[in-house]
Amino acid sequence: MSTGTRDAKRVTTHTLQEMKSKGVPIAMLTAYDYSLARLVDAAGIDVILVGDSASNVMAGHETTLPITLDQMIYHASSAVRGVHRALVVVDLPFGTYQGNTKGALNSAIRIMKESGAHAVKLEGGREVLGSIERILTAGIPVMGHLGLTPQSIYKFGTYVVRAKEEAEAQRLREDAKLLEKAGCFALVLEKIPAQLAAEVAASVAIPVIGIGAGAGVDGQVLVLHDMLGINQEFNPRFLRRYADLHGVITQAVASYVTDVRSQSFPNADEQY
């Protein structure tokens, strides 16, 4: 870590609010371990999300539902140790906050105390409002998440765009206002029509981060393994790949195997 990165001013929830006020877009990415979080932080990212998408990209599960609170704390604590500037937000995993405000508070407290993260994120609107309000009483910053909520995938039955119909769109508008009023410092909107996302972002004072929600919001978030091209199976319209690490890593490992087999590695300069 460079001295400049270490000395850089820490991003806080207040920083994000200022960025929205000044019209400066917020850049957010996921990270789940020390090494990649360190690189992402050094590159200048504003927010690192230790997402429950670790269930998919790190553990190979089909959905985000299987990951546990203990596993999220492990990933979060690993990532936090590599971060000197970015705001680190951690997903509360499925089953740790729905329908139980006391459990939600205890889960959030464990994440904050055991990982050293700066905030938590949870999915849903009015149905989880009690849990959000309970967590906020402890002084723990909360980021909301509306639109496509992957923890509810078995309820939806599909990952298609949400809130295309007016009834669902109106509910989303109302939920965004409820989360803002409750005290959420920011809001993620996932896979909803761009026009609706822009409308919501303009209607609330808190920053709105989009994923598959168009350009009219206050910032963007992607899953690191998707945008780096490590994961090749996930190809939604909203994903832009900034690298092809799948190809780079595969070729590097194949070259290593070839060199070991041919005994060209290690050579005379690579021995003691």
C-alpha cells in the first residue's frame, strides 16, 4: 500500500452525501478478501461492498441464500484489513434480519464488532423497516436495497427486470421514501427501468447506487468478479467487462503446468 493511499481521506457516509450534493458519481464494487480489497481500495474506489454474492462467486452456490453470518464476517474482516480509504459495507445475509428486529440488531452488531466494517446493507422496503429502525438505534449506518432483491429469488422465481408494472413501481417509490425517512444513508436499486431509477434518485436526498438501473442515479456498483471477467457465465445487459482475467489466469496456469512438465521451471536463476 502506497503512503499516498494510506494518507488519503477516509470515505464516510457524509462523504457520499457530499458527492451526491455536488453531482460527483459514486463508484462501488464488491470485494471479499484482503488481496482484492487492497487492490480495489488503492485504485480509488469509493465504496467496497462485501456482498452476499460471495455465496455465488466465492463458494459456488446457485443463490445468495446459503451464506451464513459467520461466513460474511470472515469475508468482511478479511476485506477490511486491506482497506485504508473506501467505505466498507457488508450485506446482512438471508435469515438474519427478516421478521426479527432483535435478531437483526444482534447480526448487525456482530458484523460491526467482529469485522471492523463501517455499515451494513439489507434488502427490502416496508417489510424490513422495523429491522432497519432497530439497527439504526445502535448508531449503525444502514444502506437499503430495492428492486431485484436476490435473497427473494424463490419468491420472484426469476431474475428479470423488476418494477416494470406501475403498481410495483409505485410501491418502490414509496419504499424508497420510507427508507430515507427511517435514516438509511444510501440506497441500492437493482435491475429496474432506468427512467424509474432516475426518478427515485431525484426524489430522495440520500445517494442512490444503481446496478442495472441506468445512468440517472448517483453511482454504480458491479460485482468485481463479473467486471474483471473472472466469471464468464453471468452476462446481463448491464455488465461491462473491464478485463478478461478468465483468459489471463487460464493461460498463466497452463503455461506453468507446461514449464513444470518440461522441467524448464525452475531454471538456474530461480534456485538457491
